[in-house]
Amino acid sequence: MSFKTVESVCTYCGVGCEISAQIENGKIKKILPNKNGKAGGGNICIKGKYGWEFLNSAKRLGEVKIKKDFFIKNFHLFPKEIKQEIGVPEFVDGYYYPQLELSYKIAAWKFSQIKDDFTGFAHASIGGARTSCESGFIFQKFTREVLGSPNIDNCARVCHAPSLKGMRLTIGEGAATNPYDDIKEAGFLLVVGSNTTEAHPMIATRILEAKKRGAKIAVIDVRKIKLCDFADLNAIIPFETNLLVLNMISYVIITEELYDKNFIKNRTEWFEEYKNEILNDPFANPDFFLGVKGYEELPKIISQIARAYASNKSMIVWGLGVTEHIDGSYAVCAICNLALLSGNIGKMGAGLMPLRGQNNVQGACDMGCLPYYLPDYDHPQVEGLKTPDVIKKIQSQEIKSLYVMGEDIAHIHANQNKIHSALENLEFLVVNELFDNEITKFADIVFGVKSGYEKTGVYVNAERRLHLSSPLQESSLPDDWEVISKIAKYMGANFEYQTSENIWNEVMASAKKRFAGASYERLIQSGTQGLQWPVSLEGMQTPVLHAKTFRTKDGFGQFRYKKWQKRGMIIELINNIKNKSSFYLTTGRALHHYNNGAQTKECSKLIDKIDEDILLVNQEDFENFKEERIGLISAAGESGKLKFKVHSGIKKGTMFATFHFASSKINFLFGDEADELTKTAAFKSVKVEIK
Ligand code: SF4
């Protein structure tokens, strides 16, 4: 059988594994790991292997559809030429299906009308982390320059905005400091709030390889995860105590004088202030946990982690278990403080590794799809609104139009009751998507677009590695950037891009601190290795950041201390409050699915394994429970009826659920509680009761 092989990059998580697709008669037959791949290390997980079937699903969206309601409301206002082109509209199942060119004109007219009537501030755009950098760049440029709105955000708001914030505050750069392969070189690995085997499998593989080579592993989490079976130290902590525990590790390093005096003297500032604060913080001493029932072992384990971290070449790996809390950004600062204390940064085999979620969330942030950063993290003249504030302004009808690109905000964001009712208020909602989902139900115009496997574009993974992806299958659908450019053109803007490379050349000039030398030509030459930013004009890449100076203004690492505040579960544990019907729920991903499951649900080998969200519960809590399914209720809303399963890793009084299926309505349980600095929702802890 003859087939051709195309090399590209996986479209799912932030690991960004390199793939080799076998193509026969223009269709994918098989996806295999690319054996020379740097990010995947020659491996891929089940999503990489089987997660391509969605491409050929009969449920894929066509080119465009416009809601009948929108038509009825606006038809009399359409300009004459548009009316003439439409003629007598025909509706099928509540939608009008125009030619693409006509739909661009209609979208451009409506955006212009809202801009003219209410100014650009009446608009917001959300998305960009699943598509290419080129599309992300055009999305923010269109929002800022054509619509005249500063309100641009991406899904980093629900995941790693706190990593960006905390790292920039302390070390000046919000990105992983080292290549993934350095994990294998570390002597000690601290994994915090990351269910790595399920959410970032190829990182877990490296952690286990490091273990085989003799590295010690510690896990800090609210539940026992698979990695705990391999870890030397496991700290199962109460909900909402990451910052507390991380501060305690620093406390031990300081009180036992395990810190790197030379590094602190030569590379950092504000150490004395930091030291004073930590020594005067009544919560920083790990002995605090001696008084917390069920967690009395923690002082010993925390001290062991501190000693192992400070005395080894160490790396910290973290996920959303750290960031999605009300003190998420401060917890990231606490992680960075540890690296500064011990000198575990700026060299091979030591450093900081935030595990980004979506395949291009790093790239979307690099491209400026953030309300407070332009491309290359320059500051805009006017800061835009973060997504939760956009929702508020939609509620109050100050924001009239929304453009959503590849982000199902009616499923994956917190406080869905609020979001759903807000979306009803919009005057105009445009969505670029692959499939109908929760957000398309609200949309006035839905553009069906190419998926990551059908187009050319640059993606930046969680280790800052740029890959130039190649199409595996042909698609007649437009790319995201083509839809946006066409709308921009009909709004009178000069968006004359013919290819994604045209756009990338502009990115290289606009974001030259990171991408100056990362041309398509060089990316093609680098092949599966890719290039790690910053890439100099001469094409030199940077595997390890902060080798000589930090990327702060003065080049020094800056200690930042934040006291932990006593709340929630700890108060109940200390005061021995027993409310049998109330639980603390945390959420996370399953290996077989991704985010809202838009793509994975359409792949038989993935959906056959898991076809609903399951609630994991503690044996003791549920021993007399007779129901087969339960509904949960919180201060913010109610879940659907969920199947539950007893799991030995779940502590009494706590629960865990995935959130991939809209019908389970898990995200209706979360309210407005969010990280104080970035407004990333506190998805990792909510108090619930059984309904
Ligand atoms: Fe794709 Fe992530 Fe799996 Fe790699 S680890 S194959 S990038 S889903």
C-alpha cells in the first residue's frame, strides 16, 4: 500500500508532540509519533494517536450559517447592495446559508454599525489558543485596529494567566525556563497541582525516566494521583493551601539556611525583606499542620521536600492545580521564590515548568491576545477587559458585540448561569468553530474553519518551542485568519494577507524580541526539532532562559512574598466542623478527552473509552449511598446528574470530576471566585452539596 508521510504537530495539549501522519488518497490513515520529535521525545499519547477522526466527521460545520433571528432583526437595516445580493432569503432549520463572501460583508456591516453607534469599546474578542499564531495575531490586530477595542482575551484567562503574572513579577518572563528534556537531567522534581499522567502524558513519561535515572520525585496535590505511586514524597494537602505549603517549603529552606547565598547575592534582590516577612508569618511554619486533623504528617513531608529541593539540581512542574485558585498568581510567585532561593534556575536540569493547557496558549499570549499585552508583551496604551469583566459588561449591555474564535465560553468558563444569561443580551455574536457546541447555539454568524490538521501555521508549545505545522488533509474551509481578514477588508482595513507566511513575517517584525529570526525557512529547516524562543535575528534559539540575567527591568530576580490567608476547608478542619452533606470539589482532565471535547468526542477510539464525566468520591463518604447518579449544587448553580465512582485517592469530604461533557454542567457549580490578580476562575475548589 502506498502512502505519503507528513510531519506535523499534535493539535491537543501544550506539550506539542511532533507527529508523523500516514496519508493515503488525501486522507489520514494513521498518526504515529515522530521518532525525532523533541517535544514528544519520540512518543505521543492516545489523543495524538487516535484523535484525528473528527476531521472527517459528518458533524463538521460547513462554511457559514447565519441565524434567522439575526436576519429578521437586521434585514430592514442592511445596506441596499447586501439586500440585493441576498434576494429572497431561504432558511433551513432556523439558519440562512449564504455564500462566504456575502457573509463577510454582513459581518463587516454589523461590526461597523455597532462601532459607529457605540464606539469600539462596545466590542470584545475571546479566543486564539487552539488555532495558529498567525490567526491569533490577526485576531488581536483586527480587534484593536479595526474594531477599535482593547478587549481581547484568550483561554489563558481560565488556565495559566496566573503563571504569566507570577513569573513576570519575579523573574520577568512568563514562560517555561527550560526544555522538557531537562526534566530527565534533574536530581529532584517537585510536581505541584498537575495530574501529569492524564493532562500532559509525555511530560509524565520524562518524569518517570528521570526517576529511573535516580531522580527523586515529590508530589503536592489535594488527591492521590497516579504519579504518587512513583513519588518518593507525597504531600496530600487540604484544598486551597498551595500558597501555604509553598511558603512553608521556603520557611524550612530559610530557617535551616539551605539557601544559595551566592546566587541570592549576585542574581536577586529584596531577599532580606522576603526573609523577614516569612519569619514573621504565623502560618509559614509547617508545624501549623500539626493542628489540622487528618494532615498531621505534612510538617515532616514538607520539611523533607524543602531539603531535597534545596540540595539538588531541582525542577518544579505545575499545572492548573496551582493557578486556578483565588491566590493562583501568588502561588506562582511562591514557586519562583523557591527557584531564586536555591539557585535552581538559569541552568540545565533545573528550572520552572508551567504546563500550559491548549496547544497554542503560549503562542496566543505571545501574539498579544491578552487585554494587557500587545504582541511581544509590550503594553497597550489602553488596557482591555478580562473575560469575566467582559461578561459583566455584556450583562449591563455596554458590550454589544463579541467575536469568539475556537473557545467554547458557554461550556469551559466558570459561572455558566451568568454567562448563558449574558450571552442572550448580545446584539451580535460571531463564532469561528469546527463543530456546533454550546457557544454556537448563541451565535448570530458561525463560520466553519479549518482545524489544526488542515492548515499551515506556527504553534508555540509549553517549552517555548515553535513548530511550523503542515496540513495533513485538504479542506475547502477558510482558516481563521482568512475569515477575519475578509471581514476586516470589508470594513475598509488593509488586511491583504495571501498566506499565513505573509502574516508570520509581520509577527517577526512586531514581536522581534522573541521571534526576529524564526522565519518559515528556518522553521522548515529545523523540522521536528522546532526552535525555542527567543530566536535571534541570526537564528540562534534559547533553550534555557535566565542563564545570566533575569528578564526583569534591572535583570535581578525579585522575591515577592504573599501571606496565605486562612479560609475554607482549613477552617472547617481546625474547628472540626462536620457537615456530612457538604464536600469540596476539584476538577481536571481525563487522558482521553480535551477541554470541551469538541474534537475528541468525534473520535471513536476516544469516546468509546470515556463518554461522560464521572465523579470520583471517597469510600467512607459514600458507603451507604444507594442512588446510581447524583446531582451537585453550589452557591453558583447545579450540575447535571453524574455517575460516581469510589476512588482510593480521594480524601474524605472531597470529590473530583472532569468537565469535558456539557451535559454534566460541572462549570455551572463555579461562581465568580477567581485569582485576585488575573481573574482566572477558582476551578480547583468549590463547596458543593448533594442535591
Ligand atoms: Fe498531543 Fe499532548 Fe498527547 Fe502529546 S501529550 S500527543 S501534544 S495530547
